[in-house]
Amino acid sequence: MNAPATKIRVALVNDYDLVVAGLDHFFDSYPNDISVVQLAADSPVDQVVDIALYDTFGHGSPRCDAIRSLLSNPRVSKTVVYSWMLERGLIEECLASGVSGYLSKSLTAREMVAALQRIHGGETVISPTPAEKELPVGGEWPGRSEALTGREAEIIAMIAQGYSNQEIADRARLSINSVKSYIRNAYRKIDVSRRSQAVGWALEHGFSRN
């Protein structure tokens, strides 16, 4: 008889409470596989965990300081990045720093659990570059109730942090025209026409300047 699979202790890490809470519910169908023991929203991981899953929401590319903090934390066994940004150079930079996996936000919950199990077993797992997709249904993010897509919400988050369109393009590895298109669509959905209005809306709906 096969031994039962080990339940993986996971900390979900991001600056946004709503994002980590939504990612927590992403694993609701897998209670025997994943145990989310901490939601670390802009706070250090203080529980002993097998994997710290770092969600890059609102930052475009992974933040080096956040990754270094997780890698140096003695309570964290392995660190995994969860991001839209799947450029080879960026992935190699994160792997060189010591992360154990780099997973795409296009993964379904089942695929995510399988990837975390492989990482927990000692593999380094990297998601292949997928076709453009939005966040899985089980995820959550500020502005979703207003029909903002995951990409649009991340760009609104960066606007709230004071980044220019060009800075957003650089951080999100998008063309300036793509950024402008996302902004137009987002503004239409949240019924604003100016950047200052978008910032005000963002701060009222769970986004942060941090």
C-alpha cells in the first residue's frame, strides 16, 4: 500500500491582502495536498514552511529584495516565484539567486499543485512560456469585481504606485502600446478618464502606493 502524499506547508507572499487571500482559495480543492499556513501580505514569513510562493502582482518583474528576504529566511525551505514575466533572462536571474521554481500565472490549480509537489520533491520547475492568458479562475485580485483582468489590475496597481507608462512597460516587459491599451480598457471599466482619478479609485479599492 502506498504511503499517503505529504501535505506541503506553503506561505503565500505578496504586498496585497486580497491577492494572497485569493491565492489561498485557489487551493481549496486540494486540502490533502496543500496547507497554506501563512498569508504574508507585506510581512515576513514567521511560520516554518516547505515553500514560500512569491506572487509578483503589482510589481511587474519579481522584486530582488523580496526574493533575497525569502531565501535568507531560515523558516523557508524553498522559494518559488509566481509571475506573468517568463522571459528567459529574468528566469535565469531568479534561479541563479537560489529560487527552486518559477511558475506561470496561467497554470490551473491542478497544474500548480503538481508543480509544487515536484518542487517539494527536489526538482527545479520552470513553466514554459504560454500563450497570453489571464489569471486562473481561482485567483483573486483588487478590482476583479469591476471586471478588471489580472493584467489590467497589475497595471492599475503600478499606476497607484506612481509609475509612468514607460516605467510600467519596462517593469512588465510590455510594449508601450500594450500598456496604453490595458490602461484604456481598465479606465473604461472603472469609469475614470484621468490618471489622478485612477489613483484615487485604486486607493479606495484595495490597491496601495507601497
